[in-house]
Amino acid sequence: MGQHPVFRPERPYVPGFEGVGRVTGGGGTAGQRVWWLGGVGALAEQAIAQIDDAVDVPDALSDVEAAAIGIAGLAAWLALIERAGVSPGERVLVLGASGAVGRFAVQIARAVGAERVVGAARTGSDELHELGAHAFVSLAEMEGLTDRLLDAEPRGYDVVIDPLFGAPLEAALEAAAPNARVVCLSALAGGPVSLSNAIFEKGLSIIGHRNSATEASVRRVAYLALAEKVVSGEIRVGAETCRLEGIADAWLRQAGSPHCKLVVLP
């Protein structure tokens, strides 16, 4: 749709920012199964990947799991671990928690020992509780959101993971605890954001994050750490598959927020 905030290639082009496949040549070990993050072109029989951006996939991880934990899982892991530096015992708020990134963020926060994890989304209360959220806050209505966030955690939040921006972020800043770290991943709810004195009074840190702006070596370590937790069963991968010939339906589902990762198979 040409709405990516950073990358807007000229059309026509083959889409797909990430993929899982086997090395056929040009570097690496022939036949090795890898996940890679690149520009475009992953939705093809053969694709070009920079060897530095490719990560060997553990044998215990399925192709679907390997693809599903890529961009979405890394966004959550890097935002929480690398950018926010979340520590055991802290209180974490995940906005957009029913989306692919949010689902990972809820589980990762629990896996690293967060004392309390609150998921905020339009829908998905029951599922988010199953994934480990201690409480759910509805984003179906913005009025009174700050109060509802504080009802879920009166002490405020040490870490906020935000893929939404706009009004949800404004409410989260008001509900943040002193010296909280707020990591912004995207602007799915639009903007702009009106910043209040709470930022200065509470010493908040607002941090931006993009996977592609992270060093490949850091992404590799994060991917393998996340893969280990998926293999051990600590983190569940919410993914659905479709065949390439059904890609038109997949695009429509993606536009409607499927609340899971859609993985395209040949």
C-alpha cells in the first residue's frame, strides 16, 4: 500500500522483507537453512540475502516458527531487552498486545521475570491472559484510558512497549512510573502525540526502535535466544500459513489485523 514509514521501493517489485530458506551459493554453507532480514524479494522461489543478515536456524525449529519469530519476535525482544533493558521485578505495559509483536512482547516480558505484565488492545483479553498477561486493558475507547491503565497497575509502568503511537501512547506516558523507558516501534494508531509535562517531571526516556537499524550481530544473538525459548516451550508462536497462490487473501487478512503472524509457503 506504500505506507511503510521508511521503505517505499519503486513498483513493480517482489515484496517480502524476511524469509526462511536454504543457501544455494554465493557464501555460507550450501544447503544450510537460514532466516534472513533484507530489503525486498523474499516472496520468490529464489531470493538474494546478504550473508551477514542470515542466521542459521536451529534444527528443532520448524520453518513456520523460524519465519514467524523473525521481524515480529525480534521487534519485541530487541525493544524489551536491548532498548528498554527490562529487569526482573519490573512492571511492563504492552500496547497493541493482541498483534504479532505484542503477543511476543507479553510472553518475553514474563519469560525474563517481569513482576507484572499488562496487555492493552482492542480485543483478545482471554488469549492474552493465556499468554501470560496479568491484566488486560481495552483500547476500544480512548476516553479514560489513563485511568484504566492505572487501575490495572496503580504504581505505574517501568517499561512501555508501543507500536501504536497517537492517543494510546499519550495515555501510557501519563501512566508511566518515574524514570520509565518507553520504546516506540511504529505508529499504527497514527499521530501526532501531544507531550505533557509528565515526561520532564518523571524523567521518562522515549526510545525509538527499528530492527533494520540494529547491528546484524545483535539481531543474530537475539534471534537465537528467542528461538531457544520457543524450542523450550517458554514462548508460543502464533502463526497461520497460506500458500503463495492465495496471497491475495493473505493481503486482505493482513490489512484487517489478523492478530497473528501470516507465513507464506511455496
